Amino acid sequence: MNPLWDRLFAPLAARNDALLTLPDGGMVTGAAFHALALGLAGRLAAEGVAPGDRVAAQVAKSPQALALYAACIAAGAVFLPMNTAYTPSEVEHFLTDATPKLLLHDPAAGLAGLAARLGLRALTLNAAGQGSLRPAAPLDPVARAEGDLAALLYTSGTTGKPKGAMLTQGNLLSNALALAGLWRFTDRDVLLHALPIFHTHGLFVAVNTVLAAGGSLLWLPAFDANEVLRLMPRATAMMGVPTFYTRLLDHPGLTRAATAHLRLFTSGSAPLLPETHLSFTQRTGHAILERYGMTETNMSTSNPHDGERRPGAVGFALPGVEIRLNAAGEVEVRGPNVFAGYWNLPEKTAAEFTADGFFRTGDIGRLDPDGSLRIVGRAKDLIITGGLNVYPVEVEEALDAVPGVLESAVIGLPHPDFGEGVFALLVPRPGVTLDPAAVLAEVAPRLARFKQPKAAVLVDALPRNAMGKVQKADLRRAYADRFAARR
Ligand code: AMP
């Protein structure tokens, strides 16, 4: 028994219709995908990957990259996908922390030297789905239990360096089944998939839910408004981050007719502004269904499929999931969706759970009278830009290391395109003349592009409270209009 394989992937063997349809009209049938996944699982085993071993991948989105995820499940390995924007020095942290047995990388990303230095086995897979990762003799899926790990996803979450969230087979399967039922997915659904697959949204929420229902995917390498609008007439559903919706609203091609074939649009990973929700309804007649979750918990709440999809609210707890607010207003979650803890960090894990087993999300929530949740803030200043998390401390450390910088503060400001844009305040050392643009250029090689501040200003000092803490809320207020409010 291998619950995730048996329920999500094994049924593909009998499908001669498209599982993945590519933008150029090409397709991968369910049976072909199934065969590729077992062939790649055979290859993993031949490379020495045993059940429980981590397999790290920093590869572009392709059918082969998705088959690698399936192969890891078949082989009982723990899949560790990494954001393609991460620089080699960031990747090094994941590799030394997770100690994978094998690394899959795109030759263009320049990781070969790092793998050699760490003594790590490495195979390549490029954006076209080609490289030294080739199928071997198919592997019989290995036995796994619901409590066994299926994936390790690094998240900046709330504090310090990215931590590996351990996700079990049962976590992923319970969430896929809950969402497929709640959102009425069937084998007739075609999901327009333009999300990245190194993140829980694109990989698990989107892919696993469709697989659980026996549907198929329109497999786009990335989000492009023209491409998305061109392909919409072939899709029945789309899952997006709020940035997708603001970009579509900026496109004259977004009309009632263009979206007529779809039955469902969902949004998550960051707050969907009520204006965006309402403008989308006006333009298309569709009310976006907003849901809420995080890497550690998978999805926890959702607006109803058949009831009111309330702008600004993230809805009700999923079946089997419990949600509550603690005295500080922080959202706490318990259920089969909640992860098994942070890799190598038992104390940190213990600190994030209450005595009765609820996970503290770090999100501040409010409940409407009927129990629908609203997310009103983040306890610890996490920035979400274009759906991706940026932990300010990591950026501040890079800025502070630049000669001439005394200290810095990094905050997220409302941004019309990215939801939040990363913004930096720099305090120069006494007597030093700093050029903010030059400081940003200097940290660029050390930070993934999405973490790099979009602008920086010089200030004489940072506002602090009596405890010496920088008052970021004050800074966010003072610079709120910096990235031009949405019209
Ligand atoms: P991640 O682990 O990258 O999925 O990020 C999770 C965080 O994204 C959550 O803790 C929330 O702060 C935020 N988030 C996810 N969905 C929503 C939503 N619908 N509204 C507001 N914030 C959200």
C-alpha cells in the first residue's frame, strides 16, 4: 500500500486521454505519464534513493518535472522542490539541511559546482524536460503508510531562515480529497495550470486535487495573460494567486465571453483585495472563490462552492479541519491537513503547537458572525510579493552587510501588481554618502529576484519602541503610497 500513489497516480495507467495538454497542442496521456513516473522511480532507485531519502529538485516546470514528483511518491522518497529563483547560496542551505540523496538541477542554474563541493549525486533536467534524468526499468511502487513523509517544502514562514515543512502522505491525500469534493471537481474538469510547481499551491492544491477527481491539466510553463486568455476557452477551472487576477483585469481581453467556458476561479496564497474580487465579477460574471492555507497546513479554509463567496473573507474550515482564534487573534489549525513538523527542528516545532495539538499559523484573523474567517494581518511581518514569501530579516541581513550601511528595515508595501512590494530603508554609517541604487545592486547576487527590494530610501534613524524594536507598522503607514495605489 502506498496511499498517495494508489489513489492519485495508479488510476492514470488506464487513461488514454490527455492528463497534460501543452500550450502548443501537444499532450501527455495518463498512461504515458504513469509509465514515465514509474520509469523515473526506477531511475531514482538505481541511483541509490531508498524510501525516506530526500530528492531535491531545482528545475523548470515541465511534464517531466511533474513526473519526477510522481516518481518520488512511487519510490517512497521525500520530494524537495525548490523555487527556481533561489540562488546557489540559498540552495546550499536547503541541501546541507535536508541532506538529499540526489539533486536534480537545470544546467543553466549553475549548481554543478555546488553539488560537486557537497559530494552530492546530481542529474540534470532542463526547461525542455531533457537532461541526464532518464527513465530506467519501471519500479513497483514501494509500500508507504499515511504517516510517512511525501514532501519537504521549505518556507520562510514566520521566523529566521527557511525551514523544511514535513508533509506526510496523509496530509496531502486528505487535503486533495477534501478540495476535490468541496470544489466539485470531476473527471470532466480541465484546470488551467499557470502556477509554479515548487510551491504548495501549484503542486498540491492544483495538481493533487485534479488527480483525485480524474481530471486533466492545461500545463503552462508560467503565467502569461495573453496565453491564459488564449487557452481559457479550453479550460473549466483556474487556480491563481491574486497577481494573476490583477494582471487579467489589466488586459482588455478579459471579458464575459472569454471566461464563459469556465465554471470556477479560485484564489489564494495572499490576500485577494475586495476591489479585485468585485472588479472580476463585474467584468466576467464569475465570483472568485478565495481559500486560505499555508505550506505547513495545506488548505485550511475555503469559501463555499454553492454559497456566497464573500469578498475579503477566506471562508470556513474544510471538512475534518478545526479552526480557532487564540487570545491574540492568531489563527490556530488542527486536522489531518496539518504537517508533521519542521525538519531537524523539534523544539521549534513544539513551540508552534499548542498543548492540545493546534498549529499556530502566525496569521491574525477575525471571524464573521457566521464563522467565516478573515485574515487581517501577519503576526510577524512576513512579506508576500506576487504570492511568494519574503522574510524581512533575510533581506535586512544582506543589506546590513554592505559597507557603509549601518542598519536597515525591510517592509512590504501595497503594490498594484504584486500585492506587496519589498521596500527598504537604509541608515548610512556616520559620515558615509550612500547611493540606495548601488546598495540594491550590491545585494542582488545574494538574493532571489523576488526578495530584492524594488526601491530603497535613506533615513537618519529607524523608529523604535522602548524595547528597541523597530516600529514597522509606523513605517508601513508612512510609506504606504510608495508603489502607487491601485486605481
Ligand atoms: P505559504 O506557506 O507560502 O503558502 O504562505 C502562507 C501564508 O500566505 C499564510 O500564512 C497567509 O499569511 C498567506 N495567505 C495564504 N492564503 C491567503 C489568503 N487567502 N488571504 C490572506 N493571506 C493568505
